[in-house]
Amino acid sequence: MNRLKILFSTFIFVFLLSACQQEPEPEEHKSTMMVFGTLVTITLWDVEEDKANEAISAVADDLSFMHEAWHPWRPGPMGRMNQLLGMAGEFTGNISVIPLIEKSRTLSEQSQGLFNPALGKLVKLWGFHQEDMFASFPPPQEEIDKLLAANPQISDIRIDDVRISNDNPAVRLDLGAIAKGEAVERSIDYLRSIGIDHAMVNAGGDLKAIGRHGDRPWHIGVRHPRKQCQEENQAECLIARLDVRDNEAVFTSGDYERYFEDNDKRYHHILDPRTGYPADQTTSVTVIHHDGATADAAATALFIAGPEQWPQIARNMGIEHVMLIDKQGRAHLTPSMAERIELQDDDIETVIQELP
Amino acid sequence: MTLADKAVVFIAVLAAGLSFYFAWQPSAPGTLLEIYQDNTLYERHSLNEPATLNVPGKLGDSVIEIDQGRARFQSSPCTSKFCVHAGWMQQAGDVIACLPNGVHIQIHGGQGRFDAIAF
Amino acid sequence: MKLHLHPTVEDHRIAWLAAAAVSIHILEALLPSPLPGLKPGFANVITICVLCLYGWSTAAWVSLLRVLVGSLLLGTFLSPTFMLSLAGALASLLILWPMTRLPGRGFGPVGYSLAAAMAHISGQFLLAWGWFVPHAGIWRLFPVLLSFAVLVGLVNGIITQKVVKHLHD
């Protein structure tokens, strides 16, 4: 069969060439890393590859520096200050922590003490100062009572330039409810300072964005406080969705974030300074504010304030956008939040609450 | 035309008509693109986020473009460009594959991914 | 080394007809297509003509050579495009074989062309589904392509009928 021979010989001389095409630059740069004791995702839009990588690693470095500097019990500037606060007498504070303490003082006053960064000892008593390991049962009542009786307040600390003195030996600073906000704020400031206009920094579910994601705003989902879900079906565990505008931070405090269980009772990390126990009327609070640190402290303060008291505290702290989910699962919204947020489930009972 | 020819025409038209009925059950426009590399999930991406993604494959990088709720192969190192010529897809369930490169993309329905989840 | 070939009349005929089919195949490939697989398939006019005039095995040679040489010239050899083309051609030949064995007046060019076109697209789809895109979503495309195949098969069948008639006269 000549025909078959020719056919066969044709096969042998065939080679395939593959064409190569130039790859266009991706417009989105997204990088997730473990820093600041959590997963931080930095998303940049419309930034050149080299600049994006540089910016992301600079932010990562800054974040790990801040984490060490502001950690209440590690041997950094804040840890050192906590040691000195326990001794009588004046000392010189580290300038990397003083501005944050000043800011905390203002926010604590505005929150009427519900955000109380002077209760470092209480956090430690409960074991929530550790990142990965918690206690397995609540601390003894008398120890809580003793500490609360001493009434540590950040106003007990007097700051005169860099000279610091302390009137209350029970005061230890734990800026955990504001540090993440300040860190996100500074990260965004840095990105803006190097000419990046469109970015989002998400530190473990608390975030701030500038600019837009291309031709649309940044879309985010807000986790449902009671639904458990996996990474792959995030949509099912959301209570709401929201578009984040330029220069807005969205911070959420939830009782599902850090907790331990004892005798079938859940003890979470948001401690009410009035009782010394986890605040139990709220399951989550989401706030929007231009400043990350304010949003962070407010989310905590409003959580503790609960479904009755929160509007007044929000007014004091200058927070207009609030969503609070109470323990019955009702969503309390400010009118401006109700305009912005899109609840994912029509069955959720909503309460629109004007601020006083 | 013979009688047999006419029978073939009849069957052909009937088959074409029935195929619409059986294959076109309604399906919603998708919102989530799944990118597979060698049949393992490489990445998920919302169709609402315009993006240009490089997906490494056996032959080289495939470039997947996502825009206005649609997705396509913008370029592919394979010789046929079959996947590139397939153009845009946007319905849930749609798939485009570049077999030589071991890359395929598929649209999923339901809620898309977000830029972030607040918690 | 010199290769001695002794082509028969049959070889020559196949070569010429295949060359004609390849030309049409390549010209068609230059046409823009809104969807992969949406082609008029005029090359099949040749295949069906050959089937009517010289029988199934000659038609098989012409058809398969068209797929092979066409892919070599277009640079798609062994690529998915080639595989799909081959699957279509094989499916067409497979359905045509029993049809040519039908007693009586049997089928004419229209019946052959239509059956071949439908078998072609079905074969391609089965391959695409089973190998390239193992996903049910691909079948949403099928009705469109099948309807198109019916239309093309009918048109090509009528053209073939005229050509065959012309050649006979």
C-alpha cells in the first residue's frame, strides 16, 4: 500500500511550533501574609508590578514592627512601659507608643470608658493576651472584683511631653482594641505617600480602602456572627454586603473571633470593663469611619455598650455608620448605615436607630 | 430526493428541535470563575472584578481576562488557540478549556467573591 | 535513496479529489467564525460527490486526507482542532457506511450530506465532552450547532446533487 507509506512518512516530518504572546500586566496585585498576629491581605489596583511588590513588603515590615512595638507583654516599647507603669515614679516613654496612647485616651473618654485600654491586667487575667492559647476557664471572681475596684483608667496616666507618670498601680496598657486600626491606618497612609491611589489593607477582617477597584468600588462582605462556613462558600456565611468608598475603614468586633468554652458557655475576648466579663448582649458590631483607629475602638465600645446604649456612645465617638447584631439576631442600623449596607437575608429583623 | 432522503430530513429537523428542548434548561448568569490547572483548582475569581490573570500551564502561561461579568482566554501558548477563539463566556456552567496547556476555566453561579470579608 | 512510486489511477483520483477538498477546507478556515465548529463544511460536498461516484472507500481516503493535509497546512496537526476535525470525519464515515449498503434506490446526496453533517457535529461534541471539556455545560451549545449542521447539510446536499447530476450528464 503505497498510499499508506506516504501517509506514514508525512507524519514523521511534522513538528509543532508554539507561538508565544506577550503577557499584559495584571491590574490587581493581591498579597496575603501572616503579620500582626493575623492574616493581612493587601490589594493594590493599577500599580506597576515592581512598585507593588516593594510596597507590599514595606507594609509587611512596618506591620511586624508595629506589632512588636505595641505588644503589651513582649519586651518592646509597650512591654517596657507596662513594666514601668507598675513602679512608682516618673519615667520616659518611648515615642513610638506615646501618640497612640494619646489617641487611646481621647477615644476612651469619648466611649465613656467602654473602650478601656488601661485594663491590660483584666485581659491577661482572662488569658486573651496570648495570640493562640487561651485559658480554659474563667478567672476567680475575687481577682476580677479586686481589679475593677482599683478602677484603672487611661486618664490615670499623665503624659508631659515624653515624661510619664502613673497614679494607679493597677493600670497596664493593652491597646489591642485600637492597635490594628492604627496599623491599618498607617499602612494606608504609607501607600498613599508613595503615590498609590487605589488600595485596600485587610488585617484579619478589619480593613481600610482608598480609591476604587478599577471601574467599581471595593466590594466587601460582612460575616454572619452565627453561621459557620468554609472559605469556598463565603457567600453563605455573610450577613451583609457593602461597597467601601475612598478613605473608609470598616471594622467589625464579633464574639466569634477569639473565645474559649467552659461548661458549654462561651467566653469571648470583648470584655466589659463594668463587669469584668465578656459583654453578652451583642454578637457583632460593624462600623464605618474614615479613621481606622477610631473605627477599631468604636467597634469594641459599641459592642460592649449593647443594643440599648450604643446610639449614645456612637454619637459621642462621632460614628455615623453602625450595624449592631444583638444576641436575638436583630440588626440595629443607623439610617446612614441602612442606606449603605445590603443585608443578605430578608428574614433578618432590622431596627433603624437614629442617633440622639 | 429519494424517500430515504426525505426521512433523513425529517429526522434531522426533529432532532435539532428536540436538542433545544433538552439542552436549554434555564441557568443563571454566573458570578464566579474557577480556574483549573491540571484539573485541580488553581484560583477562584469573581466575574465582577475586572482582572487579567496569568495561569501557568504545561506549555506556558495562559492569560485569562475577566471583564463585565464575562471571562475569556486572552492568549494561550497552545497552537490551536481553540480556547482563545471560543471568546467570552458568562453563563453559569460555561467552560472553556485549553487542553494542551492543561488549563480550563469554568463559570459558577451564586454569589461572587468579595474583595474582602469583614469579621 | 530513491523512492519509486507506482501510483494507480485510483491513487491519482484520490490525490486530485483530496487536493480539491483540502483547498476548500483551507479557504473555509480563513472565514471568520462566531463560534468554534460553526463552518459551512463545503469540503464535504467533495466527499459526498466521491461517495456517490466512486464509493465509500474512496470517499474515506479523500475525507481523511483532507483532515490530515489540511491540518498540516494550517499548522493545527495533532492539536484539539485537528482531533475534533478527525472525530467529525470519522463519525461521518461511520454513519455513511451502512447508508451506502441500503438496498433499493437508497439514499441520495441530500440524505448522505445531512446524515454526515449531523454525525460530524455529534462526533465532535462527544470528543469535546469526553476529553477536552468534561462538563455538562458544553451541551448548551449543542442545539445551535446541530441546527446549523442540519442547515449546512441540507444546502451542501442540494449542491452535491446538482454537481453529481452535472457530472453524470
